[in-house]
Amino acid sequence: MTASGENQTPRMSRRGRLYVTLGGVVLAAIVAGGILERRIHVSNLKDAAQDAAIPRVQVITAEKGPTTRTLDLPGNISAWYQAPIYAQVSGYVQMWYKDIGAKVKAGEILATIDTPGLDAQYAASKANFDVAMARYRLAQITARRWRALQGTQAVSQQEVDVQAADAEARQAEVEAARHEVSRYAALIGFKQLVAPFDGVVTSRLADVGDYVNAGGGDVSSRGTATELFSVADVHRMRVFVSVPQDYADIISPKLEGDVSVPQYPGRVFKAKFLATAKAFNAGTRTVTTELVVDNDKRELWPDSYANVHFVAPGDPDILIVPEGALVFRAQGMQVAIVDKDDRIRLHNVTVGTNLGTKVQILAGVGPQDRIVNNPSAGLLEGQKVYLVGSTPGYNDAGATATSAAVGKGDDVRAMPAGDSNASDAGVRQ
């Protein structure tokens, strides 16, 4: 039995060594496989990182300018004539006859003012005139009698001349009294407030019994006075528009505009050029332009806000690009252009008129240049880029320009497969 146990031990040792060898081989294979897989992953991540470091850009081409330009500007509507009515005499409002919104004719009475003090002064001026006239008549009679005695021993020449001079003085007093009566008569006429022209009453700030001051009729006293009525002539309306300096070239006697107001959605009122200030406002760089619109139906009201739509000839020979394609840097206004090697070239450009969402480019860009749309601030000269298509629902409007700029033969790269935005950034065929 001892010999049998001694022979069994070596056989088991050889089997154990075999198991150990096989285990080592398996372990080495696992380690080698892990190292290889990690290296593959690192290589893939490196390639993905290098690929992701290259910017994706969407390119467009410059378009021809529009044949017509449109411009929408805010405007203020004013009456053809508008006059505040102030009191020219002091007194109390006796009665008013026209309320707001009333149509009036020129000379029609708006209100009357009770002026007992003025009435007394007017009566006194007429009495003074009568006194002056009586004295003048007496002086005339006396002067004639003294002239009849002239050359006799009864009177001297000196006394005759004195009586004649006294008659002339009395005549002057009569003229002064007559002018005083005329002045008060004119003031009496202001007891009635009348409409200066045909129109509509736009405000009434007078009521029966209100005291009004004669100073209210003085324009220099407007800061301390309030008008009693305001009358506007609305058969035609003036529309004032502040036109930016960039669009001042559209102003001419042939200029027309479409006026729309919020209270009439969808309605358009035709306006024609009337005048322009021919000078820019230094603060806003705009020029005040006046248009006129007929208002036969009295649909437009004074002091309304309006939107004025202009259509002016454009210049299709000048290229235009979206505002988002412009980059302003220390070198000036630039655009990023992709060359045939898909590298960025920054070109200085000269911009023209701002057309709203697009800008005229006077120099620096050709019709075949592939321009980066919405370039990032980090794009550098000579940087490699990938070209991508538009993002659905965001910049589909640029898809046509992008396809035309890229062409069928160009290599349009999509985002890496591991990028979550790859499906959105790829080119849609």
C-alpha cells in the first residue's frame, strides 16, 4: 500500500502543473485581449476627438440684391390744420354750444363769455367819445367866430390862432376816443369764441361758469393757460415719418407709402409725398418726411399711430448676405469663406445698406464664394472645417443656398457617429 501511494503522487503533480499552465495561458489571453481592446478604444476616442475638434459649418453663397426694397416705419398722423382756441377777454363762460366730436363751419360760435367789466369799459369809451365830440363841435364854433373877427380891433391875431389850435386839439381828442371805442368793440367781438375753419371739435375744456383769463389768448402765455377748445381740419391728414439716413435716397416727390392703423386691420390708406426737412436729426440720424393722405370719410383721427410701408427700387447688381454671416473683429468687418481645401479664409468686406435681415456687400465677396453662415467667434484663418447641411426647423431657409454652394461633387462631412446630433447635422439628400 505504501508503494502504491508513492506512485500516485507524481502523477497528480504533473496534472496540477498542466492545469496551472492552462490557467496561465487563459489569463495571459484575457490580459492581452483587454490591453488590445483598450488600445482600440483609445485609438477610436483619439480619432473621435480629432474629428470633433474640426468645426462643422454651414455655407451659403451671396445672393443678388432685390429689384425692390421695402421699408416699414412708424408714423404719426396729424390733422391738416389744428388750432387751440384761447380766450381773448376775461370773464365767465356764459354758455358753450359745441361739444367734442361736433362738426363745425368756419365762424360758427363755440361758446360765449360774459364780461360785465368789459361791457362797462365799452360803454364808458362811447361816453368819452360823445364828450370829446361835443367839445370838438364847440371848439369849431368858437374858432369860426374868432376868425370872423379877424382883422378888426375887437380881437388880436394871437387870440384867433389860439382858438384855431384848440379846435385842432379837440379834433385829435375825438380821434383818440374813436380808436378807444374801436378797441373795446374788437374786444367785445371776442366774447364769442368761433371756429377758425371747417373741422371737428377735438377737445372742450370750458364749462358754464368757468372763469377765463384774457392772457390765455397770448401764445407766450401758453405755459400758464389752457385752451378752451381745439378744432381740427381732418379732410386731409398729414403723416410724419422719420426716415433713416441709409434710406434717405428713396425720398423724392414720387415717393408713395401705404399707411395702416391698428383700428382698421387689413386696411391700407394711400399716402403721397408732401415735404421733407432736408436735414438729419443729429441724435437719431433720421430725416422727418411729411406725407399727405385723403380722409374724405373721416376714418383717420389726429395724433394716431400708424405704420407706413414704402417700396423703393433696389439694385440687383449688388450682392447681399444675411446679417449673421458678418464677423466684426479688430481687422474690421469680415466674412469667413471656405476655400477648395475646406479651410477658412477671412475676407474683409465693405457693407452697404442694411435691408433688415440682410446686408449689401459692396466689396470683398464674389458670387461663387462659399460663405460660412453664422460663424463662431473661434474660427481662425486657415482652420480646417467640415461642411454640414441645415438643421431641420431651425435654418431650413439656408438649405437651398447650402446645397448650391457645396455642390454634388464636394465632400460634405457629417458629425461623427457617436455624436448625439449626428442625425440632425448631416446633409439631407
